[in-house]
Amino acid sequence: MDKFVFALFLLGALCCCSNAVRLDRCGITRALRAQGFPEDKMSDWVCLVENESGGNTGRKSRQNKNGSYDYGLFQINDKYWCSASSTPGKDCNVTCADLLTDDITKASQCAKKVFKRHGFMAWYGWRNHCQNKPLPDISKC
């Protein structure tokens, strides 16, 4: 019985101390506004986030066909943008772990860099679910 209680305690501790959150549509919108994303593209960004990570800041994808992984709210790929090691690197000069926290500052900076270089076309979630389709209504956010 003591092992069971310990296991429950450990599980509870891991759950309560997680540094990732899941944001709903208005939570995504508020977080993106706080990071200075442009209002005229806000519905596109919200659509992208909803379709890439479901608003989960701690999401890590399954392995892609090329062996890479996608990280965080924006599902930023480790092949070019973030370092899977503990040393910041690649084009965003961050670790991939930096992209998995509830503080989306580094993830937002990196996403803006990806966007500046490639636009929304860099994200399949946006291409497949947002491009030329009705965008989320964020008018009440």
C-alpha cells in the first residue's frame, strides 16, 4: 500500500508542477496579443495554434518522417529552428525545451522569425485547416 500512495503522490507532484498549459481560443488570443502578434493576422495565428498544438504549450510531436520533432504551442521544428540539446542553437538560438513552457516568449519570438522567413506556409496546420477557410471568431476575446 505504501508504494501505491507514493506512486500517487509522485504522479500528483508531476502533474501540479508541470510548466505547460493548455489554452482555449481566448487564452491563445490573449497570450498572442501579450506577445505583440499583429491584430490583423490574429485569427490566422489562433487558427494555426489550434491546429498545430491544440493550444498545448508543452506539446511535442511524434517523430516526423525526416527524424525531426515539432515543439510547443507553434510546433516549431528542431531540424532548423531549435536545438534538441541543452545548449541554445539553430536559427532561433533556443533549446527545444525552451519552446515547451507556459512562458511563450521564446516560442513567440521564434514563430515570428519562422513567419518572417516563410509566412504561414511554414505550418501544415495552417495550410490544411486555415488557408482559404473560415478563420476562428475571436471577436469576444
